Amino acid sequence: MTEPARILVVGGGYVGMYTALRLQRQLRAELRAGSAEIVVVTPEPYMTYQPFLPEAAAGSISPRHVVVPLRRVLDRCRIVIGEVLSVDHAKRTATLSTLATAEEGTGAVALAYDELVIAPGSVSRTLPVPGLAEHGIGFKTVEEAIGLRNHVIEQMDIASSTRDPAIRDAALTFVFVGGGYAGVEALAELEDMARYTARYHHNVRPEDLRWVLVEASDRILPEVGEEMGRYAIRELRGRNVDVRLETRLESCEDRIAVLSDGTRLPTRTVVWTAGVRPAPLLAATDLPLNERGRLRCTAALAVEGVEHAWAAGDAAAVPDVTAKEPGRECAPNAQHAVRQAKVLAENITASLHGRPLKEYAHAYAGSVASLGLHKGVAHVYGRKLKGYPAWFMHRAYHLSRVPTFNRKARVLAEWTLSGLFKREIVSLGSLEHPRAEFELAAAPPPDHGDKPSS
């Protein structure tokens, strides 16, 4: 018996999930006959719909509805929860570690494949800022989003109960670094949430909270255009958000954010959203990379100069065939990633069946961004919207894009209920340390010395 053709998909994000989903539909007959196998290796058993992270942090959407369970959606694929450590494409072998290899103590295992889809996504791009590793908070995963929500509410509780003005001011100062989608939307949604939460603290007023947005360039939200970016700054500043352009975070040691303009901000909250970089895995492969560390790809989403290797999304430098200027690449965003995954799956199927490949071509449609409840900006197909219409377009667009009807229905139901009832203001910080209570109960009682005899 011949071995089935194994398609290895590295990563379970946008590209990984959508590619595997389309492949299991297009190769239904081969999968049923056992002549093909799709293996998805991913660190988490779910795909996170990242555009909903700000709303999850604000409590508008339940965290479990921001993620899509891969085992349910990819029911014809083999899901391996683990991490690919390196790829030797010359030998068609990937080295990976799984939860089981850690328990067994056997070390990493080798997995052979015939076709490789490499889509590990990206990681936060950090800089050597003193104190950042110790005190910084990321905003790229659902765990970070919910942790940040709990943290913000906890800081308000600290400010409400302390008698020390310095502790109170530091607790109520929130610094966000990065003026892209993640930073602006996260700040705007959390500022909305915190302002509402303040009404339930007898000694914390909305104007006591200080929100600072630090951006190294001269604009925010460049994807929505200069005009809408300026509007977003006016909107944020109208809500007493301190927007610092052409400013960098120099240090956050000792819980003091030091900015390049000389400002020193005692704070217990520094949220780092200053861009992303390709996953470290790409450097551990024998595949060609460009100067930014992304895989060199053709317009057909094949790795350049290599057979049986494919890539898309954040990991891939894909030429933009719709651009007027030669040499331009597709932006590493969700708009391209979802569409690239469709073409990628079709090209893998065509390659297996000996058919010609097609090029990926998509003209950038524009962008939408939320600035909190009922507020937003949009620049779509040349049209500029702001305020409620842009916010409504933001929600409608992402509701149409979130995978599965199940998630669409649940998100829509939550939005409907949140419009009828009050916001949730509960902090579940103990979820981050679930065994703390039991460990305290199981600890031996303190020794207070001999008891006096009666």
C-alpha cells in the first residue's frame, strides 16, 4: 500500500484554518479514500478572530465567542497541538514538540510531509526598552485581552481603596504604545468600559483616569487615510485621551513610563502594541526569506524557487499584482490572509491534480476601525465614514467575516443583549491563578509558638 499524500499545515490562525477548511472540502474524495491526509500543527486548539479582541476586552463579547474550535471546524483533518521548531524542506521533514513529548521526555519528533503550508503568523515586535519585559502587557491573544480587562478594573479597585495619592495616580494612568489598529481600538474600547465602570466606584470619576497613546510616527491608523486618522485623534482627545505623536517609550523601569519628550508617567499599566514581526520559526527553515524575515513567495503563493512549499498571510511576502508601482507586496493583514487562503488551497489542489496554478490578486478595499461604542472611522472603496455609520460598518463587516454560523449567531446575540442590559464590570483576575485559593488552603498553618497553658 502507498502512503497517503500528507499536507502539513503549520499554524491554526487565519491562513492555517481557512486553508485546511477549504482543502478538506476540495479533497473530500481523497480524504475518504485514504490517499491524502491533512495535518494541522498549532500551539492552540482554536483560531482567534483578532479584530474582536478589543470588544472582548471591553466585555461586549464573551471570550469563548472570539475563538473558533479547530477540531469542530476541521473535522476531517488531524489536529496536533504543538509547535514546529524547525523545517528541513530538502528532506520534507518538520521537527515539532507536542504536549505529549514534554510528558514523555523523548524530545522533539520528526514529521514527514509531501506538501507544506507554512502559516505560523506573527509575534509582537518588541524593542529593547528597559523594563518592558517585566512590566509590559501585550494585546495579541484572547488571554492577553481578558487579562488586560481584569487588570484595568483591578487598578480602579486599587485606586478606590488606597489612601496614597501616588499609588492612586499610578493605578489610574494607562499608557498604550502603538497607534495602529490594535493600540487605538484597545484603548478606545477600554476607555469606554472604564468610564462606565467608574460610576460604580464612589470615589473614582471618569476624569480621574488618564489615558495616554504613544505613537512614534506623525499619525495614527494609517490604513484609514490621513483625514480619518486626524479625525480619530480629535475624537480621542475630545475624550481626554492624551495622544502623543512622534514620541517613543524610552523606559518603563520601576513602573515609570519615560517618554522621548521627557515626560515621566508613574503607571502600573503599559500596553505594547507597536507592531508585529514574523514568527521565529521562519528563521529555522531552509526556505528563502526577504530582508524583513518573511518568506519570498510568488503570486501563486508558492515559496519562491522551491517546490511543494506554500505560504500566505503574515509569514509571506506576496507580490501585489494589482498595485500600480512595481515591487509592492500585499499588506500582512486579515483582509488579504482570508482571501489568500482560498487561492492557496485551490492551488495546492491544482498542483496535486496536475492543473495550472492561478495568481492571487485582490485590490485593497479599505479599512474600518472602532473607536469605542457607537464611534468609528472607515475608508472603504474611496468612501470616508466616521461616527456611528463607521462603527456600524465595522461591526457588520467583522460579523460577516468571523468563521462559522455558530459564532456569527452568538456574537450577534451578545451584541443584542448588551444593547438591552448594562455592561458587565466584573473582574475575574483570579482566573489567571486558578490554584491560588487551593494552595493557600493546603499550606500548613503558620507556627505561632507554644500556646499558653490554661
